[in-house]
Amino acid sequence: MTSDTISEPPKVDRLQSIEVTKEEMVRGSETTKYHDFREILIVLEGYETIIFDLGGVILDWDSIHTTSMPEGVNDVKQLLDHPIWRDLEQGSVSKDLALSLLSSELQTPYNKLKEILDLSVASLRENQTMMELLKALHQRNKKILCLSNIDMESFSLLYEKFEFWKYFDGIYTSALLQDRKPNSSAFEYVISDSSVPVESTILVDDKAENVAQAEQLGLSTVKYSNQEFTYKAATAGNFGKKDNATAAFENKKELARSYLNSRLRKFPLCRSFVGNDVELIASTDFSKEIFSTAVILHSLSSLPEDIVMAMSRETLRHDGKNKLRWCFYKSEVRPLGFPDDLDTTSMILSFLVKNNEIKRDDTLSLAEDMIGNRNKNGIIQVYFDDTRPRVDAIVATNVLYFLNQVGLGSRKELIETEDFIFDFLTHDIFLAGTRYYPAPDVFLFFLSRLIIHFPGRFDRFLRPLTERLIARVDLTPYALERALRVIAMKNLGVVNRIDFLKLMDSQLEDGGWPMYGLFIAPTSNTYFGSRELCSSFALEAMNLMS
């Protein structure tokens, strides 16, 4: 087969129909071997969720590599089977440290180990039988997950190299999970996180120990080896027991929720602090800024209704109410002549439209003003003021979000703005931050919202955005940036437990997280942020990862 279009597999004598297959599935004591692609497709069709391994299943590889150095091992399997490599796969050690330790253990020069590993990764090729299975199952709207033991660097390389990732609804790697197969906890996490019933889920893997553990938990399995599929239907398993770790997590989540709700009930207009460093050390109270309130309303899905109503009222108390335009600052502290801005306006209006607090049609005149507010290069500007010709990739992203929400996102006048954002991403300009948002992860987060909430509109952004998020895992220590990476990656289908676990470790005794400067006034180098803002993102990360 050479195209993505796969016809229904013809019926074969051994399996007359899908119904016959389902009857076989309930006979858990039976193990059946198949060699025909059409037959195993019918088996897999009987399940709602299929979990695929990578190496030896989706990808084929050559394990023997002769290098210029004669001494030491040539078979990369000796590396991959060593306990130290397992530590690397679940993120306990770095790749350099792992290869150094393996050099001693295997009596092989470090450079040779690195060379044969690089050759091994380069030799990986797509298994065409599995490609056809992936395409066919994707066309049948099955939920397809990836669960692979793989180190962070190799995963990043493979994500850039291959296109098959688009077929997966969720990607779980040992490095990002901080756990690996055949640990029962790895399987349990994937099942719980993806919210799929065990009885309608099947694992396709090439390792006997992985298959055996999955079967003990109550998963059906297919062991794949040399174009042979060995299928075993599930029997009663041990999945679903609530352990102490789960209870501890729920306690931390409830503590975070209690902290944030109590703060926002007391201060529905989020109390920002200002300072000249990103951690806002020795900062001063600056409670007359409206933008943080808008960000929290947009970014946390679990706020109680009374808090939402109180915060919404605060955002509407401004001198531009009748014209539906907002300024970053509250009216009473707005600097003389300081204009309304498109960032604050688009965030507030987007929330109000989403929650039916304002009708879409009532925003269209202002939306036209936004579209017309472009600079000489055709890019959406920050301010409703041509004397301040500023552009910012995050502001442009948030404006596009609102315009797409009210049905104007496909206007031809926005092409230059979309291209500006795409170049900002793909040319890695975002690594220096934007004019008003200094952290690269803030841009990646807001861009992920745009892509996920308007599927199909921004497909060209999806792959380069995911690649850059993967590259930034655990790159900075700040709680807010970790939360943004966790949320963005989870929404894109990649689970990032490295940042998530460290985010949980940084939770303070009162349930909240430290302050962090999300945005900046560039002329004065003044950061704005609050504990409430950081804690809202952390709690949303907990909601997504629970």
C-alpha cells in the first residue's frame, strides 16, 4: 500500500467477522498467532485503545555496528540490556554519565559506545506493516497511544526524524514519565492518565516481560516478533488499586485549590507584585493591574463560580467599558496618555464570549478594529495607538485566538501576522523571549492554546512547536515555567512528568507556589507577577496530570 487510504480488510476463513473476533477475545485462556496484516487489524479493531511500543514494533533497527575501534562491544543490545541504561531511560542519569559508566562496565571506550549508539539510532527505519496498522486504526478513529522505554535525547531525535507521531493521541516515554516498562506503575499511569477502560485496551509490544506485566494488570496483549503477532485476550487483572502516592497527590491538589480559592476570594483582582528580577525578590505590592486576572480566568478550568463572577466583575470595572477596550492598568492608576492594548482586550473579550457574558456579534466591530490595527508590514500591533508601533509575538497570538473564536481568523489581512508568529517559532527567535514576556516557555504555552482550540487552522505550527517543547523539558527551574511546559505538552499529547514532579516538589506548605514575573515593562525592566498567577498554572497542570 502506498497511500494513506486503506480499504476494509477482506474477510478471511479463520476470522469471518469482527464479531467472531470479539467472541475469541473473551476466551482469555487462549493464545492465537497471526501472520496476516488483515487478521491482526480485525483483532485490534475490537478494542477502543491500542498502546504501541516503538523499538522492535513501530521501528526496526540494526543492532550490530562495526566501528573504527576494534576493542569492546559492537552490539548495542549489550548497552540497552544493562541496568545503567535503564537508569538513563527513566531519567535517573544523563546520557554522558551513562556512557561513562557503561564504558567501565563493558570495558569499551566511551567514544566507541557513543559511535555505535549514534549508528544504531541512525539505522532505525519504519516498519511498513506497523505503518499500515497505524494508518488503518487512525482512520477508524481508534485511540492510539505510544508507550516506549527511550532516553530523552533519542526521543527528541526520533520525533524530528519521523512523521508517524501524528497518528498518536498520547505519547508516553520512560524519560518523561520517570518510569519504565515492565514496571506496573508505568502501565497504570498511562491507563489512568489517558482515562481509558482496561477491558477495551490492548498492548502491542515485542518484549516478553512487558507483555507479561500488562497481562497481570488485565490488559489484552499482542506480542510482535518477526512479522508474527501472538494475541492473548485479557483475564481478570490487578489494575485500579488506589495507592498511597495517589492519595498524597490528591492531598497536594486539594491544598493547592484551597490556597488559591481563599486568595482569590479575598483579592478577586489578582494582587500583582513588581520587581527588577524575575523571582520578584523584595518586590512591592502593585494591585492595580488587570491583566493577571484575565490570564487566571483563561488558564484555570476549575475555579468556583463565585470566584469567576467576582473576578469577571473586576475586569469590567474600567473606563473603556462601553467601547469594550481595556488597558493593562486599572483606570485609577493608568499613566497619563497610556493607551488601551490588544493583548488585555483580546484576553478579556475571549473569556467573556466563551462564558456567554457578551454576545459574539457585539464584539465584531472591535474585532474589525483589531484587524485594521496593523503596522506597515501587516502585523497586528500591541496598542490601539499608531504612535506606539509595537509588535509582540505573544500579543499577536492572543489576538489571533480571539479573532478565530469570533469567526474572523481566516481573514486574508491576518496572513502576515500568522507568518510573523510562525517565523518567530521556527527560526527560534522565541528563545530570547518577546518584548513583553521574557520567558520562551510563555510563548510556547500561548501558541499551544491557539493550535489546540482551533484544530486544523494551524497545522503547520504543530510539529515545530512540539519539537521545541520537547527540547525545553527541565531546562529552567522556575515553577511557573515548568507548569507552562507541562500544560502545553499535555495538550499536544506528550506527557512531561519530569517538569511535573519537580513542580510538585516546589509546592510550599500553604499550598501555593513562589512568585514569578510572567510579563515585563521593558523600558523600566520591571517584572509583574504574583503567587496567585503561578499557583493557578500549577493547579491547572495538576488538573491535567491527575
